Amino acid sequence: MEKGQIFSLDFLISMVVITAAVALLIQTTEFNTYNMKEERTYNEMRNVARIASNMIIASNETTCDDGAGGHFMNCVNSGADFTPITDFLTASGYLYDIDPLNPVGESVWNTEDFVEEKRTTFIDDFSGVAEELTIRVWKA
């Protein structure tokens, strides 16, 4: 090193390499953190949709009455009181669509990231024709 020289060329090259390595490490960490957050959000929405769909097909408020004070699971009464389910969803911070029972319209949920849970059920009676009940859930 000559007198008066502050930095050598090999020092400058090594600093560039170290800076690039640190930047790459920070970018990779940020990318992984973002992916973990998105996966956690999706899993939460999926769990909320599952709970809501289970409540619909098994709750006394929504299942078909058997006439003897009991209720049939997997038979949904279209005129049922969906208030407990809708209260659960809105209290959890989610919007929902229960198709074909109370659809909100494709234009509303189609623009959002949503989770869809499908159940094969009877609607209103045991006519022998099962219908597909679809619950869509997305963040409010």
C-alpha cells in the first residue's frame, strides 16, 4: 500500500461482494416472510370456511326438521335462520357467500382472494337429489 492511499482495489471489490451478499440475504428473508404471512392468511380463511360450512350442515338452526323435534344432518332448510353463521363470519372479519341459499353475486367475491368450501347436501327435503352447497369466504 502506498503512502496516502486510503482504500485498496481488493478492499473495494470485497466490500461490493459483501454488500451484494447482504442484500440478497435481506431480499430472501423478506420474500420468505411474505410467503409465510400469505399462507397463514389463507389457512385462516380455509378454517373459517370449514367451520361455517360445518355449522350450516349440522346446526339445529339450519338443518331440516324431521317432524319429531329432531334435525337431519346434511339437509339444509333454505328458509332457515343463518344468523349464527353470518354473525360468526362477520365477527371474524370475513364476508361470505352461501350459494345457492344466499348468493351475494359473482361480481362481489370474484375480485377478492377467497376460499371456497363445498358440501354435498339435500336442500329442504330428502327428494333423493343432492345439491352442492358452496360457501365462499374472503377478508372484509
